Amino acid sequence: MTRRNFRAEMDRMLELQGGFYTFEDVMDHINAGKMQSFAKGDTWVITQVNEFPRKKVLEIAFVVGDISTLHELESDIEAFKTEIKADIITATGRLGWLRRHFKGWEVTSVNFVKV
């Protein structure tokens, strides 16, 4: 079994998502408690909590790894949602992933980006 290069995968993903963060930014946010890290096997999930006037949202900000292991982390993420008393979990991703891999999730909006 080869070890994943999480740093390279994360750098690539962060760039594809618009360059809002660097790997160092994400690690700084995790260390400061602004983001949370969940890992199992070859999968790493980074979340962040967003508080709005009427809702607390646990956002799945980044995922690197295997889709099968991601499902194994779902219970840990759900438990954290309950612990922090968040109302919902949100994530951004390709619609093809939703149809194939994420039963129980629903599309509530689509993001538009203008550069």
C-alpha cells in the first residue's frame, strides 16, 4: 500500500477551489480551533463552524482521500454536529458525487462564481 501525499492533494484542491487558503492557512486554522480535522485511513476531512443569526452550520470545507472512507467518517462528523448543537451540515461538491455517493443529502442551492 502506498501512502497518500495529502499535502500535494490538498495544495491541488485548494488551488482548484480558487486559492482562498494555502495548506499553511488550513493548518493554522485547525491549530487555532477555527477549523476541525477528521481523519481515517486515507481520508482527511476539514470542517468549520459558521454561526448565523438563526442557524449554526457545520460546513465540510475540504475532503481529501477515498470516498469509501469518507462514509466511515460520517458518524464522527454527525457526532460533532450534535456536540456543538449545529442545525445542519453543508458541503460543496460536484453534482455527480451527490447522485452516486451521498444518499440523504439534497441540493438546496447552486454556487455561481464570477472572476
